[in-house]
Amino acid sequence: MSNLLVTPILFQYDFLDDLCAEAAHILALDLSDETKYQQFKLSIFANFNRYLIDSILFLPNGVAEGLFAKLVPVMQAADEAKTLEILRADLDYFDELRGDFLNIIKTLKK
């Protein structure tokens, strides 16, 4: 596998906006300032994608490569619905990963 940046969840996806809203709520952040929101969104974008990719890389090599092969065309097309469909179909724990990510954020609040 190459060392390229892989971001299955793209910056403009509604999924990311929803994740940001939940994370901001958990942390009781006021993100009404657009600059602060964009900075927070960029942080969630980078961290969630890293968490997702790290989880994918724990799959057996052939499975991980196959998943990346499926994701590349939909990532290039910026097709959010298809990206999420692939992730949920090939990673039966995708929604759990999302929940785990939010749980990590909850621990930051303590």
C-alpha cells in the first residue's frame, strides 16, 4: 500500500457535518463563528479519516486492498451515498467506528 493520504469521508460530505455537530455538542463548543467551525471541521475530518484508515489497515491485506479499490472511484466522484454504502457493506462495524470515535471525544471532555 502506498503512503498516500486516503480520505474516504470527504470534506464536503454531510456525514462529516453531522459528525462535527455531534462532536461539538459533546464538547459543548459554540461553533457559530465560521472560522472556528472550519478549523474544527478540518480537525474532525483529519482525525476521523485517520481513525477509519487505521481500522481498515487492520483488515487482512487482500481485504483492505479490495476495499480501497472499491472506494477509489467513488472518492474521485465524490459520491457520498456510494462511499457510505461501500463502507457499511464492507466494514460491518463502520457505524460502530463512528460511535467509538465520538466516545474518544467524550473522554477528552473529562
